[in-house]
Amino acid sequence: MKRVSITNCFFAIVLFNAGALAAAPGQSPPARVSSERNPHHLANMETQTVRLAIHGGAGTIERSKMTPEREREYRAGLERALTAGYEILKRGGSSLDATEAAVRVLEDDPNFNAGKGSVFTSAGTNEMDAAIMDGKTLAAGAVASLKHIKNPISLARLVMEKSGHVMMDSEGAELFAKENGIELVDQKYFFTQERWDALQKIKAAEKSRTSGGGKKFLITDQDRHGTVGAVALDQNGNLAAATSTGGTTNKRPGRVGDSPVIGAGTYANNATCAVSATGDGEYFIRATVARDVSALMEYRGMSLKEAARAALDKVAKLGGTGGLIAIDHEGNMTLPFNTAGMYRGYADPNGNFVVEIYK
């Protein structure tokens, strides 16, 4: 009997191993899955839908005060940014590459307050901030108070990947850029008449209030501030977020907003979501908005939409306004804001672009 039992066991083992070997060709190698894939997506690794969302700032954006020509310019700029990022994702590129590419397009567009279109400080200079974060590793890079960097988002990524630091600012950040082959540009590159006029308008309004003058100056959110950003989910299930800004018009030199503050204006974590925020920076910093969205999902079990709304409600209670874009690890997306409008766009599951401005 023992001999029969041992023989049966032997054949059972052989049959089991044969079945396992037959199934192996259709499976992904375990080592590749664990190192390249988000564990939340192991069930549908080969059908992962790439996702991308962008924003160009939130504020009092009213249709009645927007000319058709200007609206076309904004929409075209958002579409160019979506195209730049989505083409990378569609080819199997990383979410980091996609968010950087999308933000660079917006930095090069003078209609948006980042890079070329950055607003002026009270001293008549341009000072830019940016940040990028990798949801797979939680690596992050941030830069602040830049005056001569054409694309701050690319320097933020360089800080993340080559500096050994998370945040660098001002002259030190620009020296690091120069040492790594990034070209510095003259401050004249950032001059746009519209941003200069906005500074003069705000200074005139301040002077009028101080002197008790009766003249009124129409100061819009477009005059005051703005931010650009992108969040993405790639074919490997990795999330990333990137944000860039010129800050607020007439800000004190050296002022840093929420955009380069990891956890305030920028955050990404494969376990939860990727977030890029825009609005009243001081309030977003105090409310740690971007990280709050992630934490509410992680610790409270909230959906992406619920968490994003709760985080913005916290900002509102403090007295701030703004919005955010976010994508979670399952590909869900939300673009909430508590202002009259937000320049925003996204690629739907079929790769179609949706661009919106008004509420």
C-alpha cells in the first residue's frame, strides 16, 4: 500500500507541475510585475487605461468678459498640453515624462502664469516655483524663486533625480541648473505687456486706497495669480503630478506659494492618487491640500471625488479659493474648484480630449 501511495503522489506532483508550466507562457514574470506594476492593477495589467488631466489656473473666469479670440487661445493652449502629455502615455511612456511635457507646454505659453507668462513681483521681477512627484517611489523635486529658468518644471525634476535634495531655491537652484547643462535666460524673456500692465494696475489700486482716492481699478484673478499643472496615470499603473507657477502679481520678492510645497500644491502616491492644485497658495499650504486628498483616501476610505471636495472645503473654511485636478490609482478622475471657473482639460478613456473653462 505504501508503494502505491508514493507512486500516486509522484504522478500528482508531475501533473501539477505540468499544469503550472503550461500556464506560465500567458503570465507575466513575477519579478517584472513587482518592480514595474502597481499592485492595485495586477488583475488587468495588460489593459491599463492611461489617464491625463491638466489645469491652467482657477479664479473668477466669466464667459461675459472673455473674448472669443482669447477663449480660443486658452483652449488651444490646453489642447497642446494634453497632446504633448497624452502622446507620451499612448506610446507607453511614464507618467513623469507625460506630466513634465504637458507642463512645459503651458510654461511656454504666455497666456498662462508659469514660465514665459509669469506675473511680476512688487519689485518688477519674475520669480517662479515648480514641483514634480513620482507616485511609484514618492521621490519629489521642487524649486522656488527662480529668475532665469525657462522651464522650471524640468529643473524640479533634475533636483529630484540628481541633487540628493527635494527642494532648492533662488541662486543655488540656478547654479545647480547651470552645472547640469540647463540654459539660463535673461529676465527679458519673461516680459509680457499684459503681466506688466496687471502689476501697474494693482499698484495704482493700492495707491488709490492708501491716498483715499475715489478711482476704482478692476482687478481680476487673471491679473492676480495663476498656476499650471498636470497629473497622469501610465500603462504601468504609476501616478505622477507636476505643478508650475509665476506666483501672484505684486507679491513680495522671495514669496513662495503652494505649488512647490510637496503635500500642499503637489503630491503623488501610487497607493492613492496624484494631485496638482491651484488657487490662494497661502491657504493651500496651511490646509496641506494635496496630501490631505491622499490621506482622506488612505485613512478614511473616501473616494477620490469625496476626498478632493473635503480638502477644498477646508480651504474655503479658512477663507481661500481655488481648485485641483486629481487621478487615483484606478484611473478615476476629478477636477473640482470653488471659483467661477478653472482652465482645465483631460483625456477620457477613449483618448478624446475635453477642455473646459467655466463652471
